[in-house]
Amino acid sequence: MTVIAHISDLHFGRDIPEVTQALLNCLDQLQPELIIISGDLTQRAKHQEFQQGMAFLRKLHQPRFIVPGNHDLAAYNLLERFLYPWQKWKQYVAADLQPIMQTDTFMAVGINTARRMGWYMDWSRGRINPKQIRYVQHMLQHVPADCLRIVVAHHPFWLPNSSMRRHLIGGREAALESFQAAGVDLILGGHVHLAYVQTLQGMLVSHAGTTTSNRLIQGQPNSFNIIRGDREVLKLEQMEWRGTTFVPVQQQIFKRAAGGWQAHGNL
Ligand SMILES: [Fe+2]
Ligand SMILES: [Fe+2]
């Protein structure tokens, strides 16, 4: 059985040290096969924040898998944002903005959905382009049938109605159609600072809230998710911060049927 921890939106610069330490303790106990971090490692993409983020990542005892978010692009230094948008990411975090990892039980493909700018006022919005869609399809084409297929992207492919002002990812329809054809099981993301799981076109969209930062939205404590299972049955557990530690608050079970993943109740 695969066990993966999914954390997100750590926002170093706005991190809560007590929560960060409790997360490290939880992950040490859990000992997942992989720790997925779905973007917004920093608050303002400053050197010091990347250094803090890396100090945290170095404390993880399991392999990590990280994609950037919109906050990992310089917000105020427009020269940096336009000319060298990912220089600091590459300097501190990883040369590859789109990691890939394959084991006997899963294949994870990371996509960088943050953009320097767009034809809209809100540059926090994200996008997946046709080249990235083809890339995901290509990487998944020879994956064994019993391997979980996971796509990690910072921006949301599904949003609850109450969060629609945060905008769905651009390029969504073409991407979902292609992901479905490629047999994607899980699409993991962050950005909204809201934890949720949703079945979508036979796939599961699962978001973690902000795991360690004080950039909280009302009624949404710090959170992260634990994914357990295989390509037949998946248990998605939501862990929430409750003042002194993270505690499990919800576990949802999904089973694969002919049309894809279907909810099979809560524990
Ligand atoms: Fe964020
Ligand atoms: Fe974000």
C-alpha cells in the first residue's frame, strides 16, 4: 500500500514555527513513501524565505516532490519576475520545475502552473499549456496498469462554489480530457488554502490547505492530507491543526469502478 503525505502552501516568511515543528513530528511518525509539496513554498520569493524553506525541506526524512506556486515568483521586483522568474527556485530548490517520480506503485508528474503574467489583473492565477498537457500524457503512457497516476499542480482544477473567485486553472478543459484519457487517478493541488476532495471526470481532485502558514481563510485551520492505498481503493485522510498538534478529522474512501473513482463513504 502506498502512503503519501500531501502538504502545501508553506509560505515561509509567514510560517508558524510551532505548526512547522508539529508537522515534522507527524511526518516522522507517519514515514510516508513520499512527501508532495504543491507550491507556494515562500511568501514573497525572497532569498531569506527560500533559505528558510530549504532548511525545512532538509529536515524531511523521506523523499520530497515539490512544484512551485505563484508566491514563488517575485511579486515586486518586476525585472526579476520577467527576466529571471525562476532563478531563485533553481538556485535554492531544484533545477527542474516539473519533477517526476516513479516507483513500483505510483508515478507522480509535477507541472509548473504559475505564470509571470496574464491578460488579466490577478497574476496569482495559473495555467496549464498544451505542451504541458502533452508532457503529462507522454510521461504516463507506459506506466503499468496497477500504478497510481498522480499529477501535482499548484492551481485548482476544481473549486467549490464559495471559492470560485479564486479562479480555476486556465487550460483546464483540455487538460482534464487528456488526463482522463491518460488514466490519471489523482490531481493534487493547493493555492486556495482550503482542504477538499472532489471526484471529477472519474478522477480525484484533492487539495491541502496551507499546512504551516498564518495565511488562513476563515474556518480553515492549517491542514495536510495523507493518501493511502492503491489503484483499486484510496483512503484520503485530512489532518487538521488543533492548537497543539495535527489530528485526523476526516477520512474518505474511494473505489475504482468502470467510470473511474467513486466515493465509497467516510470513516
Ligand atoms: Fe498559497
Ligand atoms: Fe498560490
